[in-house]
Amino acid sequence: MISIVYNVRVYRNLLKKRIKEGDVVIEIGPHKGKGTMEYAEKVKLGILVDKSSQSEEGLKNLLKNFPNLKYVKGDVRSFETIKKVLLLTKKCDVLALDIGGGRYPDTVFKVWAVWSGIFKPKHSIIRNRGLGEFVQRVKIEDDKLKKNFRNSGWLAKWGRAMPYVLKKQLEEFKFWVKI
Ligand SMILES: C[S@@+](CC[C@H](N)C(=O)[O-])C[C@H]1O[C@@H](n2cnc3c(N)ncnc32)[C@H](O)[C@@H]1O
């Protein structure tokens, strides 16, 4: 399942509801961990990926109290960051993504598509207003596109597990705006 929300409280509540006992979670953009707190106790492994020093500082207590949580500091658009996470897990039950709900749906989509293609989560939870508008306004007009897609948290038509193919894809980010 792929869930899209905008309101940050709805996002945090969904983390609480969707994440189950023993799950492996990758949370992109945890900031100071207000969403992380909702599930920290019950997961087998929670990998928190954020690029900001504010986040690194703000997560210190949570990381001390929950050894099942691991922090990876890095930009999620970079291959190096993905490699660090791959060393911690190849499996993911829930991929949660909040790198700013009001901004850049194109970047959010690409980050989600790349990460979900590699880690193949069962569920994705994405916080982004523009993507929410996009999916509501879409009408599929090509019958060949209408398929019974498996209700999982990643795109079967995108998934790329090969790191070198991925590296090429990520190089495209260089042309993108700084967020
Ligand atoms: C809106 S905050 C997340 C709020 C959080 N979900 C909560 O419930 O409190 C967005 C976070 O995404 C991080 N972020 C934005 N762009 C990023 C990127 N390219 N790579 C890694 N982290 C990023 C920011 O540093 C920030 O901590």
C-alpha cells in the first residue's frame, strides 16, 4: 500500500497505526523524531535518515533509549547514503518519507521511487501535498495501463536493485534544486 498525507499529525498517526511489532522501518526525514516516537518501541529495526545537524542533535535521546534505532546522516538523493543504509538492511516493511510536505513533489517522488525500488517496502507513507493533488486529478486514459497491480509499497515497473544502474539514476539529481 502507498499512502499519501499532508498534515504532519496525520502522518505521525499513520506511522503509529501502520507500523507493526517486529517491522523493519526506514524513515526518511525524521527531523527530531516526533513521528519516530510513535513506533520506536515496537520495531525490530528503525533506520532514520536525515541530512541536518539539527536532526542529529534532536534524535540523540531517542537513539540512546532505543538501541533498535539507527541514525544515518546524509542526503537521501545521494548514492553514498543509500549504500550506508544497505549495510544496515536489505529488507524493509515500511518506508516513511517526509522531506517537507509542502515542497517539490518531483523530488519527493524520485526519492520515493528510488528508495522503494531498492528496499521494496510492503507499505510506503509519503507526506507531500503536491503528490496528493496529482493522484486525485489523474484519470488513466490508456486501457493497457490498467492492471491489477499488487498492493505493495513500491512500483513494480520501476524497481531497480542494481547499485550501478541506481548510481546513474541518482546522478540526475545534480541537475535538481537544492532542498
Ligand atoms: C518536515 S521535516 C520532517 C518532520 C518529521 N516527519 C516530524 O514528524 O516531525 C523534514 C526533514 O527532512 C530532512 N530532509 C530534507 N531534505 C532532505 C534530504 N535531501 N536528505 C535527507 N534529509 C532531508 C530535513 O533535514 C528535515 O529534518
